[in-house]
Amino acid sequence: MRTALREFVLDGGGLPESDADLVALGPRLRWRGGGRARTIRRTWLDTFDWRLYRAGLTLELATGRGTAGLTLTGRDGAVVAAQPAGPAGSRPRWPAALGALPVGPLRERLRPVVGVRSLLPVARAASAVHELRVLNPDDKTVARVTVDRMSVSYPARAVLPPRLTVTALRGYQPQADKLARILAAAHGVSGGSTGALEAALAAAGRQPGDYTGKISVWLSPQAPAGAAVATVLQQLLGTLEANVGGVVRDIDPEFLHDLRIAVRRTRSALKLAGDVLPSGLAARFRPEFKWLGDLTTPTRDLDVYLMGLDGMAAGLVAASPAELQPFREYLSRRRAAERRQLARGLRSARFSRLTGDWRAALAGAAARKGRPAADQLAARRIRKAHRRVLADGTAITASSAPEHMHELRKRCKELRYLLEIFGSLYDPGEHWQAVRELKSLQDCLGEFQDTEVQQQEIRAFAAQMMDERTAPAATLLAMGEIAAGLAARQRQARSDFAGRFRDFASPASQHRLRAMTEAAAP
Amino acid sequence: MKILATYNIKGGVGKTATAVNLGYLAARDGYRVLLWDLDPQAAATFLFRIRPRVKGGGKALIQGTRSLDGAIKGTDFDNLDLLPADFTYRNLDLLLDAARNPARKLSRLLAPLRTAYDVIFLDCPPSISLLSESVLHAADMLLVPLIPTTLSVRTLDQLTEFIAGFDGRRPEVLAFFSMVDQRKTLHKEIAAELPRQRPDVAATAIPALSLIEQMSVRRAPVTAFAPRSSAARSYARLWAETRARGGLRPAAADRPGRG
């Protein structure tokens, strides 16, 4: 296997224009190959939120004359997995779900990293690649040298300086090392510090990892609270807008998920800290963001159902998974209809007006001065939300109605969003611990509520399918078994609640939150 | 990871040609492949132009003073690595005899390579020995080349009986006819008839072709230097059968549509 040993960027003056020029850089070596340069069309693929890049992986599709190959490399340039991209005509069209990739080890490597996300092109380029091999006295290749002249076409047009790569073959590192030293000493050759993808993106004015669904605004503790909240809201608007295209094109379910989270965080910020924004702003926009949130709910609920269906089907005891097929088809039909509604909403004048007006309003709010300071507001609001969670959670008993659990879940979400919005004001370790304890409680409440809703929904779906005469008896029985499974999971969540809440409300945990939010006024 | 061993008690039946060509085809399909040339004659090592030498020899590998990983060499082909032969491999039996639980030794030595490779081919020397026993225990599948004669079928029976006596895990056996001479009636008859009668004999037979012998002159797999030849096509069919029997997922290149 190959390991990219050294990558060099050549400056304009010292380019080897021909094989002879390159060979002249190391005249005592045995060179082979060369000939005409091959033209390769290169497409780098990643998920919208850069999951491969964050995992230290680069996926490239290289298409040449009649061939196409996918190569997955690690940060050090070593090949992790490579395989043909399949015959022309049956290659994936991007964006594509992982399932559209050819079956094989590369796809299996990607599966845990990519999850439900689709792969989409993050950069495209054409390379004129010229390869020579360096041989030992047995005519065995010990290293490959490639000169790559690359023109980037996406995300913007740019021409890069040529890149020269020395690739060692396993077990022949010293020979490749020697070659690299010879080339490094040659005029016009300097060590390359970035990979081809980074270079292509940099030339196009982007950098990998430039999208995240998380709040990544750094707030100054002494900044006016109104300006701080507006700055976070501006980033949430950016996240919301970044995901609209993916939702409308239905690329993968995570676009809608990230969009919904941005909307929910926005709504929580308006509800819990909207009073520090200019007067009347929160009241004006809250109904509009509620409209947007409601618009996304039906499709998201069906996404959750469809994504969980395989897992639920695998747990069937009496029925067989195949009997659920009419149910799956029904869910898919419903989802397609709901998604059309959603897409219409996101293309509507109301949505454009909302985002346009919101951006303008936030621009004014972000520049405002005044009191309180960001850290004081954050501490007060987080403490208040925390007290409410403690009070509501303590009041829950074994006989409490599901609605009370649901209310507590909402309070937990409010606390969570406050912790996220103001996260940059706190020590990362303490903040992480506070979120972790809350998340454990939220997971339990989420499981309880989701299984409650899903049980109600599956009954409604069954009734609807019977009305439409699309439900064979075997399917209804299988759905009944799923409903029973959901009820069992809900009971389990209910019995887990007391322990989870006890951990969350422990004296140590309460002390940690109080210490973290020490800036609160007495 | 799957371990496939080319094995026959007899020499000159096409074990190395099979390991080298199937190894190349598996790598071309995108599997990460390692071929361990266990034969001190070093034919597979020679075919890949690699020097038949391992630092510390077989002793260092068996006694664990040198890891297999550090002795691996990259071939000229992507995804295909070789653990070279060494003349000291002629003493592997003695070294195994001195080791604890020699029959499982190879299996233990290969365990750390599990994440680095999808397929490992073991090219075995012709013998019945402690080494071959250790190979039989390590392998998931034995690829047994047979010359189409009545005697070689008997050898296959002996091998199957021997494996049936193993405790616990046993390798699957896939025999196939090799060096089939189309001019000999007996060869043709046996090669056509036996796969119908026995599920452990592959439908694919490898013909006796001078192009396969050319491998030692060209020092490359025939599937690489003459990919459209009849010889290469035979190996491709044998690889497809092996892959299916071995439970390896179908590779990308042969897939008709989207997965």
C-alpha cells in the first residue's frame, strides 16, 4: 500500500516542464514511466457538516479516461480504503446517500462516520497528473512521484501552483526519504503544508469545517446583554438559512433537523432573553418563528418514524419485518406530501420576509449598548431556568400525568438552550459537565414523550390506512406489536426517570451550576 | 478479515499462481490485501520483484521479536502488500514445534493485522507438517488446486477427513482444477464431472496455459499484464466463486447498479 510521504509545492520558476526536467532533479535514480499527463476530474466529497473532515478523513472521486475510483485517505495522506466507483452510468449522482456508493470496504468504513447524512461535493477540480516511478535494481517500484497541475472549478474558479508528491511504498520508506531529500534540495521546490483539498478550498476562499450546527459565537462577559443575544441570534439565522437549500432539495434529514434546532433555539432565546432586545422585537417575531417551527414539525416527525422503523422492525417477535412494508410505504407517501408543504412554506414570501426583516432587526440590536452585561443576564436566566426544572421535577410522582413529564421536558429544553447560547461565557469543562447531566435527564424525558407521541400517531396511522384500504391485516397486527413495543419503552423511561432526576438534582450538581453562574446578582 | 490459504500437499500444482492472481484481483476490487509467502522457495516474492528476506528470519516472526507488520512490503499494485518469504522459513516446523500451542500459532500472529487488511492470502509450501496444520487452523477457507487425476481427488478426500477431525472452527474447503490440459480426455472429463458431484469443488477450472508460465518472466500476475487473456478470465471467475463462497461482499467493479 502507499503512504504519501512528502508533498511539495513548486514555485513557478522551477517547474519541471518535462520528464527530463523531473529526472534531472535526481539523475542517479532509476526513473520509469512518464509519457503524457493524464487528466483527472477530481471531486472531493463530504457531508454538509464536514463529518469526514472532522474525523480526519478525505474522500475523493477521481475520474479519468474510462475509469473512476473512490479513495479515502487519512490526515497523513495514507490510503485508508480505495475502490472503483462502479461502471459509468451507474455511478452515484451527488448529493447521494451512502447506500448509493458501491458495496465494499470503503462504504463500510464511511458508514459510522457519515450516518444518515448524504455525501455532497465540497470541491471540484481538474488535474493534469504526470506520474513517474523510481525503481530499485530489481525494477521494483520503491516510490512514485506525481506532478499535479490543478484547476479548481468549485466552489470558485482558481488555478493552483503545481504540487509534487512523493509517495512511498510500504517497506521502502528509506528509499522514498532519500528521494524526498533530493527533491527538497532542488531549486523551486518547497514543502507543502496542506493537502490538495485544503489547497483547492483555500484558493476558492473557503476552509474545511466552516459549517457547524452548534452555536460557535464567542461572547465577551462584559458585552451588553442585548448585543450578545443579538449576536447569537444572528448566527442562528445563518444556520437556519444555510439549511434551507438542503431541506427544499431533500438531500438528507439532518438539514431539517439543524434548521428546526436553529428555530427552536431562536424561539427559546426570544422567550427567555427577548426582554433585553429592543422593545417590541421579541413580541413581533415570536409568532412568526412559531409558524416556522410548526411548518417543520410534520415532516420531522415522519423522518423520525422512518429512521427508527428498521430498529422497531428488528424487535418484532410475532410479526415479520416484511409485513410492515405497507406501513413504510404509507409513511413515505405521507412524508412526501408533508415535505411538499414544507418546501412551499420555505419558498414563500412570508418566509423571505421573516428572514429579511429578522436580519435587519438583529443588525440594529447587535450594535446596541446598555446594561446588564452578558454574564449577568446569562447567570440570572440560567439559574431561574434551573430552579424551575428542579421545582417541576421534584413535583413529579409515580402517578403524575404524562402532560407533567412533557412540561418538564420543555423546561429542560429551555435550560439546555440557555446553556448553549451562553456557553462561551463559561469554563468549557464545567459547562460540558452541566450539559452532560442535563442531557441524561433530557434523553429519558425525550424517550418518554417520543414513545407517547408515536403510540398516538401509530393508532392514527392505522385508522387512516384502514380508511384508505391500504392496510392488510398482517400489517395492522405488526403495527400493533410496534405500539406494544413503544408502550414498553415508555414504561421503561418512566421507571428510569426517578434515578436520572436524582442525579441531576444532586447537591454536587446543584453546587456546580451555582458556582458556574457566580456572576449572578444576589 | 478473511484468511484464504492456497494449499496442497503436492508441489507444482498452481498454488502460488492462484495466490498471486486472486490476491491481485481482490486488491483491484478494493479489498486491502496481504499475501504471506510462506514457501522458502519464495516464488510469490520473486513474482512481485521483492527481495526474499525478512530481518531476523522466520525465527523472529514466530517468536514475536519482530512483528509481522514491520516486515510487510508494498507491491507495485495498489491495495496489495506482501509479507516476503525468507530462506529460513524452511525451519518453520522446528520453530513451531518449540512454540506453545503450535497449531494456533499462525492464527495468533495474524490477529493484530485484522483491522489493517480485509483479506489475507497464505501461500503455503507443499507438505503435511506442523506449519500446514497451523495454516489449516488459521484459515477461513482453503483453496486447493488439483491436477485432474484420480489420485489428486483421493488427496482431497484425505484433506477433508483431516479437517473434519478438528475441534471447533474448521476452514471451508474450495478445491478447483488447475493446469487442465484441454488435449487430455481424462483431464477434461474429470474437470467437467467432479464439480457436479461435489459441492467442495469449484465450477471454475484453470487451464494449463503458457501465458501463466510467462508470469515468472514478466514477474507480475497474469491478471495484471494480460487482463483480457483467457488465463486472466479464468482467474477472475475463480475469484468470483471464492468471494461468494467466502462470504466477502461483492466488490464494486462487478456491481451492475446502485447498492
